[in-house]
Amino acid sequence: MNMIEQPTRELLELQLLPQNSSGVEIGVLRGTHARWMIENLHTSTVYLVDHWKSYFRDGVPRESRKREAQYAGILNRFAAEIVSGAVIVLRGSSSEVHTKIPDGSLNWVYVDGLHTYEGCLYDMETYRPKLLSGGHMLVHDYNAKTSPANGTKRAVAEYLHNHPKDIVVGNSMEYSGEIAIRCSL
Ligand SMILES: C[S@@+](CC[C@H](N)C(=O)[O-])C[C@H]1O[C@@H](n2cnc3c(N)ncnc32)[C@H](O)[C@@H]1O
């Protein structure tokens, strides 16, 4: 398959991911990208994973009023989809909540949580088994300028080393960068 190149992540996802698909977004924030996915891919089920906590100097995520308000905003923004079961909000660290998603159930995994090498690699490896055969893993902020110490780029390189049959099938050329990998499951 030829590499798909698109100027934005949205165009890349539209070209690569199936309509009516199911997926997980790791790192949701205010739900801007998740909302776009739901409306443009007409998704069947989307898991939203985020702890909605703030990072302080010691790097430990803790509750904060601002993040509580963001979480409340998510419940409000996706209220209809939550009721219908089209959106399942999993509040917690990606390492805590992954067991709530059945293996082999998703068309795509969208990684946009912790952008360190360890955090990004952890999410890629832990959520890979959630994919259906031929599913895609997308990693946002692949561009070195938007991920400190090349965290996401190094994580993707290590992941591809671990799974030599998984192939990079797309990238977006936008500033933050996004890479798409087809998994060999
Ligand atoms: C860059 S923002 C996500 C932006 C969102 N994907 C969008 O494009 O609209 C990163 C989010 O990841 C969350 N996050 C960071 N580390 C996480 C972890 N280990 N588990 C769950 N969420 C995490 C943060 O709380 C933050 O809301």
C-alpha cells in the first residue's frame, strides 16, 4: 500500500479509517478531536480515556478545579452519545482503565496522552491488542518540535522495532504531525 500523506490529521483520518468504526482516544482534553471523529467517521463506539488531572512540578497528576471543569464539560458535550452507548468515558490513567476495553474490538487506537517516550510506548503496546485485524494505530504530535525529547518519535521507532510486520501507512504534514500504522494482527 502507498503511503498516504495529508496536510491535516483530519484529512488523514478521513482517508484511512472506516466509517462506522470503533476506537479509543487516549488523551481527550476538551474532546475537540473526539467530537470531530464522531461526527465525520460516524463512529459506532468510541472510548474516551483521560484522567483529567493536572501535572505539577513533580510530574504526578493531581486533581484540580480546572481539570474537574473539563471533565464536567466532557460529560455535557457527549451527553447524548453517553446515554446511547456510542461514547464510553473511561476516566483514569491509561494504565488503569485499559482492562475495560475488550481485546480485538476496535478499528483504531488514537494515542495523544502522555508524550514522553515511556508514556507513548506504554500506550501503543498496551492498547495494540485492543485492535481488530487490520486495525490502525494513530500517534499524534509525532513532530519533534511538539513532543519534548522526541518522545513520541522514539516511541514509534521502538514500537516498529518490536512489531516488524506493522507498517507506517500514513502521515499528516501539519505542524504537530501525526503518523498512522497498520497493525499486523
Ligand atoms: C494533548 S491533550 C489531548 C488532546 C486531544 N486528543 C485533542 O486533540 O483534542 C493530552 C491529554 O492527555 C491526558 N493524559 C496524559 N497522560 C495520560 C495518561 N497517562 N492517561 C490518561 N490520560 C492522560 C491529559 O490529561 C490531557 O488531557
